[in-house]
Amino acid sequence: MHELSIALSLVDLAQEEAGRHAGRVCAVHLRVGALAGVVPAALVASYEMASFQTPLEGSRLVIEEVPVVVFCPCCQAQRPLDSVQSFSCPECGTPTPQVDHGRELELVALEMET
């Protein structure tokens, strides 16, 4: 379960940043793409374990799930995929290899109390 190693890294990063601002972290905001290879529920459970008995204990992990968006060479437009089973434009059906969104795994914000 690699979600635990991701959660441990998130806790380390959040603690480091909280130390710079002398505050307590209430929530950690993360963007996770559908192709990132991360199970959001497993990451939340892992975060709870990783933050246990740390200054982040009791903080929330808030996950924004990012859909897969591809660029269609025929339509010359970005299109969200209906399913990750088929990398074809949902409008015209043209196969497309260019993924513009959906691979993200980004720590985007910390909510802190001072």
C-alpha cells in the first residue's frame, strides 16, 4: 500500500511548513488525478495513521479528485474522458494519447490556526 508512504510524506511536509509559520495544521488539501494510482479512501485512512501522535493528529485530509482530460487532435480542444478505459475523444471518437490532466498528486494548501 503506497498510500501510507504518500501520507507519511504529506505529514512531513505539512509539519515542516507549519513550523515555519508557528501554527497548527487543521487541514491538508490535496489534488489527486484519476490516473495517479492512488485510492483516495486508502490515502485518507493512511493519513490518519501517519498523523497519529504528531502535531497533525486530528487534522483533515481534503482530497479534490481530478478527472482525466485529454487533448483531441481532431477537435483541437481539451475534453474530459467519460471513462479511463478508452482514450478517445468523447465528442468525435478520435483516439488521443495526450493527457492534459488526471495524473496530479499535488499538495495545494494547508489550513492553519495560529
